[in-house]
Amino acid sequence: MKLKFAKLVDYLMNLKMKYDISKGIIGYEPAYDEDTMLIEWDDDPPHLEEVLDALFNA
């Protein structure tokens, strides 16, 4: 499951760079709500290992 999620985040980061997207949010709907948000990033990519550990160890 971690590998699939890591591939998804990598794919989204490539889209972000390709289309010059400034901000991204991944989460359950509504993703912008703090209770359902999993990852949020601006210009800096998320620290994937920290995010995966937090998600799968919670």
C-alpha cells in the first residue's frame, strides 16, 4: 500500500512540475478540511517518507 501511495504522489508531483501547479492537496473529500487532508504542498515537495509513516502508523 505504501508503494502504491508513493507512486501516486510521485505522479502528482510530476504533473505539478509539468503544468506549473503552485499548490496541491491530497485527501478525502473535502480534501481542504484539516480532518480529511492527507498531504498539502506549495512549492516544496512533501517529505514522502514522513508522510507515509504518519499515514500508515496512525
